[in-house]
Amino acid sequence: MISQICNEVIGLVPKKEEPGWLSVTGHPGAVYCENSISSGPEATGADVSQAIRIAYFTPLKHIPGPWYASLTGLRLSWSVFANNRIHYVHSLHQKYGPIVRIGPQEIDVADPVAGREIHRMGSGFMKAPFYELLSPGPVDNIFNFRDPKLHAARRKLYARGFTLQSLRNEWEPKVRDIIKLTVEKIKCDAVKGEAEIMGWWTLMANEIVCQLTFGGGAGIVAKGVKEPFVLMLERRMGDLAHLLKHFAPPGYYLGRALAWFIPPLQDIFYSQERMFAAGGDVVSRAREAKKAQAEPRNLFNKALEAGNLTDTDIITDAGALLLAGSDPTAISLTFLLWCVLSRPEVQKQVEAEVATLEGELTDEACERLPILNAVIDESLRLYGAAPGCMPRSPPSGGVTIGGYFIPDDTIVATQNWSLQRNPSIWDDADTFDHTRWLSNSRITDQAKLAFNPFGYGARQCLGIHLGRMEMRLAAAMFFRECVGARLGRSVTDESMHVVDSFIAGVPRDRRCAITLT
């Protein structure tokens, strides 16, 4: 123990290459402000000179934005810590236009043509260093690989299992059974009083993605309890230490040292170790399923045949897939139900349409329901689970975007919140109007470019077909089984206000109740 403590205390002195507080270029406005003017005695003439040069003597000087954004990223950083970055950046677009300077070396783009060019396959743009924060483990994963070749190779291992045909042939019965039980649980609670749907959708999505990825998670909805690995994963990605290690290394190493004397701190500062301990079950299930040739074959079963994945790769990829496949689905379904139940006339239309389906619901049948799919798309447009920024690093030598030359040391971001609410693209952009999706003439080419709730191109969400299948089946089953459902008294526009929770947009109260009483 003594040697461990000594090692942690020695770590209080960060290595030269480690980022200090507000010091590393690459995070989308959170705390990376390398070239902003320093404050306090550490500020030097060179610091000030560098900041002024970047603010006023680089090509970015021509890009509109608030005067302070050219000098410092602190205002943007504050919006991240205040959980309202999407709203702050959107307000800048409303004032300054589709391309806006939001930091000394960061811009945000809300033009659909430029956005598609930034994210298209082969554009030369790479994921920004920010994505290094989004790995639950010590190695990169399917989600945060910056190198396109490494990402393509890893994605290829899982892609076949996520095709719509594969999901329908192998997994739809299992997915449907889990959704059916979830809706039964919701209905049971709602008849007695109120059902908290976001919690139930989260359990449902957890069980589905655990089953699909590594064959675990059986009984999550029935028991109402998440898998230990999922709990450790959520703690790992949500803890303060995960951010401190990158933004304030001294605080991180101090916390790890103190954790040996203050046991509760171990849950915070040793969350990665605990997550990997819980991940042993993930590894064993994945490798055992491969040996047993169990059916249906989970994703790791197939991937292990095609690639040399280490135990660390399995745990880290499982964590990434669970994060990407659980909360976004639950959040999207929660906002979908809120949007529809807030509009009784729309609710009646959806209920009448799903009532025409006879017998057991199938995803193929649900996909043919125009009103159901229209409300899904409209809720994803306004309240998709990933409304925040997708930062990219330009190709070497820089690039021209919207008539502006962008140097290659700039972070170029887009955010769906602004692209999918751009009034020059969408009529009544902030209004929920599902009928826009029932008329081809209202969805223009620009709207098609701007609508990307699951991302773009080669980096598009691997689970897009699973996510849409879950939304179609869950929504259809809910509106068929819970006819006349109403929102609970605690649900208001304020409680459902979207909070930018670092990597997802969630309701402010993180809950949504419905009733059938």
C-alpha cells in the first residue's frame, strides 16, 4: 500500500506532455483554451502576444462571433460546465449566422452543405482530440478511434451484426419480448398511479444491448436492476475523476492518493479498475458463447472469429457499445412520448394507426406506418439524444468552409441542435409538427442534409438500425397497449428542458412520468 501511495503522490507532478487546466487544444469548448490570455502572475508577454496574434492576425479573424471568443474560450467552457453548451452556441448562430467563431481556435458550423462536407467519408477531417475523453478504458474503442483506418477495421468486425436484415432475422424476437415486458411494467405502474418511463426505457435498452453485444443482461427489466458492469461503466463515465485526469492532473493524482485513506473516494478515483473487475463477466460470456456457438450469435461472438480482440478491447468496446446503445435510445423514447402525449390530437392519430396492426407486432409492419414514423422523425429532429457538438480537426494545410479559410489547427464543430432547428431550412423550426414528414415537398434537399440524428457517413452510429427498430416497436406497442395515457402532474416544459449533459441531451429532471388513472 505504501508503495502505491508513493506512486500516486509522485504522480501529482504532471509529465510535460500531460495537459494542465485550460491548456489542451481539442476539447469542444469545455476547457481547452491553450491560446487564450492567461490570468494571474503566470501570464507573460509571450502569452498575451500569442493570444492577440491568434485573435486578430489569423484567417479566423474574418469569421463572425462575439468579440471575446477570439481571445478566450472561458465563456464556452462555462457553458459546458453549466450544461447548456448547445443553447449557448445556438444563440450565437441566431445572432451571427451559420458559421460562427466560438473560441480562439474553434468554430461551429450550422450550414447543412458544409456540415455534410466536414463529416463525409474521405473529407480529410478527423475526430478531434476531445474524443480521447470518451473511452471507458485505457485503449481506444469503436467509438473514439481518431484514425479512420483503425476505426474502419474495428467497425468492420461488428457491422454485419448491426445490419437491418441481421437484426430482423436473428434478434427481433428477443428485442420484441424485452420491449413487451417493459411496456407491461409501464402499464402496470401507470394503472396504479404513475410510471416513470425514462427509467423503464433505460432498463429496456440496457437489456437489449447487453444481450446483443456479449450475451449478458438477461432479466434486467424483470428484476429492475442493471448489470454490475453497466453500473460500473456509468460511474466510470460520469465521475469527476474521469475529467480531472485530463483537465487538472494534480487534482486527479491527489484524489487517488487520498482514496487510500478515505474509502468512499475509491468509487470515484478507482472507477476504471472497478469497471474492469466487473467486466470480467463480459469477457467470459463473449468467449464462452464463441466456443458454444450459441444462437443467436452476439456481436463479440462474430467479432472474435474475425479479429484478434484482447480482453481489454472486449471490455472497452462493450463499454462504448453499451453507452451508445442504451441511454440514447431511452432518452429518444422519453422525448418521443412527451411530444405525443403533450398533443392529444396527435396521440389519437398514432393510437388509431397502431390499432390497425393485428397480432404480434413486427418491425417491418411498424416501418410502414406513416404517422408513427413521422412522430419519431420529428421528435428526433427536435430532441435527438445527441444534439451536441461533433468536433473535427481539418486536414493538413487547412480547408475552406463557407468561403472562409480554416487553418488546420482549428477545431471545426457542428451540432445537430442548430442544424435541425435552422429556420432557413425548416419552416416553424422550433415547433413540433409531424406532418412535415408526411409531405415530400416539405422535406427539402437541404433538410435531408441537415437531418442527422444518428450522425454522418463512415462515423454514423453503428446501431442506427437497432435504435430505430427499438423506437418503432416500443412506440407502437406503447400506444397500442396504453391507450389514453397522460403525462404525470410533475411533467412540465421546464422539467423536460434539454440539458446538455456532456455527451447527450437529457430532460432537466432526468425523468418523465405518465399515468393511466
